[in-house]
Amino acid sequence: MKNLFILILLFTNYTISAQNTNLSNGFVFDGEPYITVNPNNSQHLVVAWMGWKLSNQLVIKTRTSFDAGQTWSTTTNVPHVLSTYTSADPSLAFDNNGNLFLCFIDHVENPITGGVYVVKSTDGGLNWGTPTEVINVNADGNQFPIDRPWIAIDNSGGSNDGNIYVTSMSPDRPNPVPPYHPYLTRSTDGAASFDAYRYTDTSVANYLAGNIIRQPMSSPTVSADGTLHIIYPSYMPSQSLFAQYILATSNDAGNTFTYNYALSSTTGISDTLAKAGYLLKSNPADANHLALFYPQVTNGDLDIFMVESTNKGINWSAPIRINDDAVANNRMQDLVWADFDTDGDLIVTWRDRRNANDSTYTVNTEIYGAVRWKDSTNFSANFPITDSSISYNAVLSQNGNDFMSVNMVNDTAYAVWGDTRNGYLNIWFQQIDLATGATSVKDLANDITSIQIYPNPIQNQTTIDFGDNHLTNAYYEILNALGEVILHENVTQNSQVIDLSPYAKGSYFIRFTNDSGSQTLKMVKQ
């Protein structure tokens, strides 16, 4: 639940040559954006965020695009359940029939009343129906289990297709009473009603969230075969000397769970301002594949990591560091989000401070990303998503700025986040065409313009057009899908023919570098 006096978040529309675009344009507060894409129409995007409405405190606001973010509907304010309430923490999900569901908190804090609600839209987010209560603030005594709800929908086509799952937790105020629990509620009738809550952790020893982590936030995902997975943190010394992430897995729509340890942590986050949210995602192309994304201090500063499982969470990989700035460079990264597209490509985004001048939270930032293609084991070079460096503003340290959001569809990513570049906290949106050039790596201070590849996909030969980029100390490298350099050549003219006939079919990358920086593009040999 969020403080009311926070400034506005912006939305930006991104193409490789376009500047970020402000969609919220507020002058009091907009925060915590969430974006979703209609699984039946990749051009249909919907964004929700917390926004200020004059004389009505915080409401949930939404905008819809039917042309992949080129144009947007007017802003819709979702009405409060009671006029005295204030809203927070939106999340969105489509079902297979194109119905859109918005989950959010609507409440008042003194005395505390309200709950978590879900509203349905049958016209793609332009209008919203009557809210259905998911869980009431008084449902579990003095635990107040309505904070940070997330929504997930079963779109597997199986026996539980259309089930809606909502997770929540206790707030940081008023004081909940230990032991603390993650909560799960479920609808089997399209959000007309929700079942009574259950604890996601179990009364059986070894899998309790415990008495120390006051807010054991759950991150839910439904795999391609309809399996429900929920990750939550645990710290209970009788179970483990270390804090842990525990995975709860249900094959019967949340009625029963099995449990596995996903990750143990020996290093905490000392900076209290860091936005340390974590995220569980399932791969739509592989029901066995799960990935957990999280920030952690492993090398002396906060980095973005991933662990993954290829057997439904039974076993997990070693941590993979995703941000590629220098290890132990005393720079903080946070605000992680990620998404798979339908064929298993993966994008990870976060707030980045590699270009800042010290290790603290209160420095200039950008939003960065990295891609791992389905036929690769390595992430791409990191690339900036924001088009400028954003000065720190004290509003970013307040509640209501804990998450960004990204969706990936057909090699195109759609990202939303908040920054204060215009003096207010606004919501920004960016479209990123990853397959045709928007994965370009560009230092924010350099002046490299876009290079072009034609044809692409490639049979044997292709032409690289380096445009009007100057060629001082210029060279290009060809990298295979593992990120290994297989060819290195100096660049002496503005276009060059490359022969890929000696190499196997698959994905490759060309990285052009001059004394201003570098740019990387994906190539596909057929």
C-alpha cells in the first residue's frame, strides 16, 4: 500500500531511432506501471498504473493501444469501490477469449478497510465492469492480507483453462502479527467470485515463510501445461540458517502444493532504498522451464541475477549475472522485470547505474535490457532502453516506485517504467524491435547512428551498411549464438559484404565498434 505524496511516472514509446514518449503526463503522482499484450492480437497493448485524480486521491488509470503502441486511447480512471478509498498496485492479464482482468488494491488506512479487487473488461481495456472482491482486509484477523497483489491466468487450454489466481501478502503497516504468510485466492468463474484464501506456505515444517520476513511477497506464474507455480521468500532459522526462495507447485489448480528450494541467499541488500522485487516466469514454449529473476549483493554491489530450472523447479541452475558492467564496480542495479515470448526468447530489464558516479541509490539512472534467444545459452550485450540519463529525484525513494514491467511478443519487447526526467514521476513506454535492430548497444553519450543489414535473413552473403558513422578505429565482429567471436575485421568503407557460407544455419550477431561506442544487431542465416 502506497504513500499518497509521490510524483508521476511516465510511459514512453520506443523504436531504435525514437525518443521515449510520455503517456501519463501527470503533475502529482503516477506509479508502478504494468503492461500486458493480448495473446490473440499482438498489436493490442494495455497499460495500468497508479495515478492521481484531483479530489479523489490515487486511482488506477489505464490506456489501450491497438497498433502496438503507436497511438493510445484516452486515459480511463477505474472507479473506487467506495469514494473514500484509494487505489494501488495494479496488475493485468488476458484470458484466451480476449477478456482482460485488472487486479488492484482499493482501501483506506485509518481505520483500515477495503481489500483486493478484480475488474473485467470485454472491450480491451476501454471500459471496466463492477469490481469483485478477491480478499478483504479483515479476512485473516490482524494480518491485513491485501498488499502487493499479482494476477495470473491459466491459458493452457487444459481442464483449468481460465482459472484466475491472485497472490497477496500483509502490508508494512499497520503492524501484522507473526508468523507471516503468502496468500492465494482463486476464481473458477471468470472473476464473478473468488474462493476463500489459503496460505501458500504450508503448516508442514521446512516450507514456512517464517516470523522474520514481514512481507513474503508471492510471484505467481502458470506454465504452458496449466501447472501453477508460486515463489515466495522464507527466513526461519529452524528451517535454514539462510534466507531462501521457496517454490510452491500445484498440479490441481492450487488445491495442494509440493515444495522445492529455488535459491538460498547468504548476502543481503544493505541499501534500504533499493527496489529489491523478484519475479518468477514460465516459458510458454516449454512447460518444464522456469526462471527466477532477482537483485542480489554477490560481488560487493547489487547486480541482477537469474536462476532457472528445466524440470519444473525440482533442480535449479547456478546464478547467472545478467548486467554486463564490470564485476564489483560498486554500482547498484535494481527494479528487475522479465518476460518470455511464445517461442522461448527471453528479455530481462532493470534500472541501471553503470554510468553513475558512486554506489548509492541516489544517482543518475537508465533503464537497460538484455536478450537471450531461444537457441542461445548466453545473454546479449546489455543495451539502453531509456534515451537519456535520468537525474535522481527523492520521490523515487518512496513507496509506489517498486516495479517496472515488460512484455515480449514475436521478438518485440514493450517496456514501461517510471522516471523523473521532466521534474515529475511519470510513466514511460518503449517499443523495442529486438530482431531488426533495436538491440543496438549505444552508450548514451556516443553518436553512433543505426547500421543496416540486407538481406536479413541471410542465405550466404549479406551487406552491412555502416551509414554515416565515422570509421576511426572502426571494426566489426561476428558472434555466434553462444556469444563467441568467430570473425573480426577492420572497417575501412561504409558498406561491406559479409560471407556467412562457411557457417551453420542459426542466429548470429554483428557488433560494430568505433571510437564513439558500439552497436549490435541480430542476423539469421537460413
